[in-house]
Amino acid sequence: MNKLSTVLSKAPKRLSAAIAILAAAIIVPASLFAWGPSRQTFTTAAPANYVTFNSITDNPTQGDERNFVQVRDASASNTTYTDSISLAAGKEYVVFVYFHNNASSSLNADGSGIAHGAYVKAQIPAVVPNNGSAKAVGYVGATNANPTQVWDDVTFSNTTGGDIALRYVPDSATIHSFGPVDGQTMSNSIVTTGAPIGYDALNGDLPGCNQYAGYVTFRVKAEQPNFTVQKQVRLAGTTNWSKSVAAKAGDTVEYLVGYQNTGTTEQDNVVMKDTLPAGISYINGSTIIKNVSNPNGKTISDNLTNGTGINIGNYTAGSNAYVKFSAKVASDSNLPCGDSTLVNTASVETANGSKQDTANVVVSKVCQNTPPTPPTTPTPTTPTELPHTGIGTDVSAFLGLGSLIASIGYYVNSRRAALNR
């Protein structure tokens, strides 16, 4: 097997420089990474005597070949490749997958050292949860390799405040090699069943030796759907929108519902609904939408407030829409006395969830009520003589009885004296 320095001297300068830069970024201790399966390893001086991939532990540029998948921010340099990266919504990332048939070059002449059906494959996590992580796995293999497939992974972490979807960027897979295939775009099947690699052509045939090694790069994008909803109100005939407005019975008010796609993905079939409070009634035919398709406004369905809602269309990242409609405050007789805050709620539903916002109409009603006549309190009467109770009454009665008896006795004695004369 040729020394890599010899290979680099023969390789195009562009590829030689790229491999040298990558080498500075990816030579790291083998114990730090996760790869598989467990397999026999080899050295540059003592390569394999059969077809096997990425099993040399002292590759001058790659280091331990079992660590063959790395990632970097697409806007950063090749020196920033790493085995774990923190995602940011809307950014793209470059994934690097190294491949090397470790069979000795002496086996190429009789064909026993040539890999057949050689491929690179990648599995990209669909979602990286907020405050979590997920792994992307790269595979290299061939039908006559032992083991038939080897793998390594990188870790994507997410602290953005919401889930992030990772999406493969179509037609971004490119092979980098010392052979004629250098710079060719690979099949998008790299993220499904795998894409063939090779040296002279992308036909799956790859001879053994360092000079036939190479790498594949492809891009993934961090997509994060998001949107905002804003509800405002004003009195008809005025120009300033606000979150709350004072109105009188019978007034006409106008509501404005704003939607904006603040995420990185398109949102299709966006549905808007509005719930009117008691005391506010919708004015038929008053709903108007403004968006990129209707810059001057267009009258649309009255279904906004009847519970059905309206489909306001599809919106790319950054696009928006406004829906305006009119409503009437109830008559004075249908309002309660005092101050009433009539809360109106607008909601927007998407495939990525729903959100809502409110606006208020404050109505005052003064009620003229006759105060009730206070109850009549009866006037207390004073008796002509207070009743006598207690021991005093008993003593008086006893003394009166004594006087009566004494008088009778006196009378009887007087009559006896007269008869004896």
C-alpha cells in the first residue's frame, strides 16, 4: 500500500489540500467515539488480506479510520469538523463520510482485493427534540466486504426552544476522490438505500489501497416551523389599531387578525378562526384578506366566525397574511349594567400546531334605578302605668288586707258598745 504522502503528491492539488485540512480537524482519540461493528483492525504497514472498510488505526490523515463520520456548520471552514454539533434553526450542515478499502494493493491484480457493490449510506434523524439530541449515522460497505458494512455516527443537539427537523438537501451529495469520479454528484439514494461509490466510475467497484480512498460530503438543513398570531381592534372610522378599545352600545368595531410564518419551513393550508363574545355580532360580507396573492385585499367567506374557519392558503418562510372584518356592539337593552369587557379570540391552526390571541372591546352602560323605599319602623308607645311586679306588690296587698280587717273589727266592736248602753 502506498504512503499517503506519495498519493497526495500525485493527487489534484484541490483534493490534496482538502484532505490535509480535514486531517487537522479529525485526528482524535479513538476512545471518544462510537462506531461499529467490532472488527479486526490493521495498520498502514500491515493492511488487510481481504476486502474490509475503515479498519486501519494509524491512517496518516484520518487517524483511526473507525471514526469516519464528522460534521460542520456549512458556513464554517473545513478545520471545524467535529463529532457533535449544536443546531440553529435555518442553518445548513455538511456531513463528511470517509471510505477506504483496506485490502492490500497486492490483491488488486487478481481481483480479490477489489470491493464490489461498494456504497455509502446515511441515516438522518427526522427530528431533534428541544433540549435533546439525536444521531446521524454513516455507513460504508460492499457485498464482498468483511464485515459487509461498518458504521460511525455524529450527534446533533438542540437548545433552540423548539423541536428541529433535519432535512437532507437534495443533490448535495458529492464524492471526493483521487480518481475520475472526483467532484461528481451522487444519487439522492444516499439517504435511503445507499449510493454507489467507485474510483473510475460510480459503479460500486473500489480497489484496495490508500490511493483509492476518498470521502463523500452532503448537506442537511435544520428546519424549525414557527408562526405568530396577532389580534387587534379599532372603532370603525378610526385608523389606529390596538389591543383594547372603548365603545358604546350600537357601535361598529373592526377586528384585524395577523398571521406570519416566522419559521424556516412552508406552512400549507393555514386555517384561521375567530370567536366573538356575547354582545358582539359579526357583520355579514365584511371579511377581507390581504396577502401576497391579494395585495389589494379580497372579500372572502363568512365562515371565519361560525366555528368552521377559513383556509387562508400556503405560506413560505417569512410570508404573512392579514384578515379584517367588522362587527357590531349589541343594543343598550342587551348589555348588562356597568362596565363590560368583551373579549374576542382569534386562532390560527397549522400542521405544526395552533396559536391564539385576543382583543377587547370595553362597553359601559349606566342604569337609572329608583332606590327602594326603606321599611317603616313602628313608633314605640308608653303605657299610662307601668305594671307592678315583684315583692313590693305582694307587701302592698298584704297591708291593704290588714287595714280592711282592722276596719271590720272596729265596726263590730262599735255596734256591741251601742247595744250595751
